Amino acid sequence: MNIRELKSVANAIVARQKGVLAADESSPTIKKRFDSIKIESTEENRRRYREILFTTEGIERYIGGIILFDETLRQRTRDGTLFAKLLSSRGIAPGIKVDKGAKALALYPGDKVAEGLDGLRERLAEYKQLGAKFAKWRAVIEINEHDIPSAFGIRANAHALARYAALCQEIDLVPIVEPEVLMDGTHDIDRCEVVTSRVLEAVFAELDAHRVVFDGMLLKPNMVIPGMKCPQQAGVQQVAEATLRCLRRYVPAAVPGIVFLSGGQSAEDATDHLNAMNAMGPQPWQVSFSYGRALQAPVLAAWKGQESNVAAAQKALLKRCQLNGLARDGKYARAMEAGE
Ligand code: 5MM
């Protein structure tokens, strides 16, 4: 393991004003996104769309890494350049999603566990050859009003995340460790904080037991936020305070960066929450973003699959990147949404 190399890639991804664009939608997820704008999910349409994202001028000032799906890592621009090569040449680290999705955890009704460990060492070696500098594994934790997630469900996901992270570091790929406590449901912010705390505690215990070097990884957690159907929604400051309280208790200071997922928040809310946390800084780690929907929803809405809308789509992406770049410094204000 080359710890210097791991640290340097991790630090570059969360350099000042920078974060991650999550463009690693699996085939079923990208189909859902395309359905919403009435575009057929063909391989060429997926390639075209990703080319729009990756060739947007100026995003390299705010985006340190982009997470790709297996198919995308093998695709090329219209003029034949591998996407991974294009991104590296622009100073953006290409990454790869390596989990194979959440499946029902046997004998634990209601719990899920992410699969994909079998053959992972060989897959990582191939991804590295294809130009990946980091990887990502997403564990999905659902909350219900009673007994989900179970303590064992949390442990099983934490164990898989740590096995994955150790395999990444063995081959000098920076692992992004993503335990996502979903915001689906009616639970309140306190329950989200309790579950997120238990999850992070278990994840770092397993990472430590697996000898994962904290300095050479990034954490991609959910924010502490009420369920979408909770009647008691929380204000921006409340979310920022609860999230930081939880992370400061359970995330070691050696971790270079926290890159939040957006999880179904609106683009504006995700930026506002990130901004509030940075305004309360400094924190022991870089506090940044790895948004999928919160960066891409405005892009899809502007593009609608039309060649004539490409410039508008790229403008929408650059705008979100710029605003999140400002939020990295605590300098974003909601009023900026109206401007260019
Ligand atoms: C972009 O979506 C990623 C892949 O999801 P599927 O396996 O469901 O296709 C996902 O892991 C994403 O990176 C994170 O959930 C963050 O995205 P959001 O939209 O929550 O910011």
C-alpha cells in the first residue's frame, strides 16, 4: 500500500472549493432519470449525456473527482478519447462505483446489505488499468418506525464496507465509504441522528479492525435530516448542527474529507446545508459534497435529450458546481440562485 499516493489523491479530491460529482447511476437508476425527461436509456444516449457532463468547461475548478459506472468507465467521447483519460487530463480524478447494489439480508426481514465482494480484487485491478483513481461502495440503511435497521444489519453493512475499503487500499485506490441512511419515511431528525451515529460507530470500528488507513479514504455519509414524510421538518441550521454533532463524535480527524450525498434533497437545500456546516467551521476534516441528484437534476431538466439544449445543460451544471464551491467556503446565499 502506498499511503502517500492514497493521501495525495484523497486530498486533491477535496481541495479548496472542490467536491465530487456522482455520475455512477446504475442502468436501472439512469433509466428512471431518463424516463423523467422522456429519453430512451440506450447505451448511446447514456454516453451522450455523460459526455455533456464531463466536457462542461470550468467544472474542474469545483470538481475534484467524478464517480462513474462500469459501462461509463469503458466509454469514450465522440472523438474517441476514453472518459477516464479526458477527466484525468482536466485534473479531475475518475472513480468507479463497485458495489452491486443492496439486496435483502437473509433471515433479517426488512434489512438490506450491499453485495459485490466476490471477485472484487480482480475487478479493482481492471478498473485501475482503465484509469480509476478511487472507488465507491454504497451501503443502504433504511429506517422504519420500529426495529429497522437491526444492529446486525448495521454490522453486516459496516463489515462489507470495510472489506471493500481494505481491498481498495491494497491496490492504491482511494475508497469512498458510503453508508447512506435513507431519508425515506416518517422518522424525525432525532431518530436519524441515533441511527446515523450507530452506523458511523460500526463503520469506523470495522474499518479499524480491517487496518484501513483513515488518512487514505473519504467518507460519504448522509446528512442528519428528518424523513421526507416526517410532519416536523428541520431548518437549515438545525440540520447543520445535528450533522456536525454526529460526525464530530464518530468520524476520526485523520479522515481527510467528508463528501455528503444529497439523498433526495433539492439542489438548493443540499447547497444550503453544506454552506451552513462550513460557516460553522473549521472542522477536523474538509466538509464537501458528492452529489448525484443535487448536481444533475437541473442539468437533466435543461437538456431534455435535445442537442440544441446542450449549452443550457452545461450552464446549469457549472452553476451548481460554482454554488457548491462557494458553500465549501461558507459563502453561499440562497439569493444567488436567481443569478447567472
Ligand atoms: C448517482 O447514484 C449513485 C448510484 O446509485 P444506484 O446504485 O442506485 O444506481 C449513488 O450511489 C449516488 O452516488 C449516491 O446515492 C449519492 O447520490 P445522491 O443523488 O443521493 O446525491
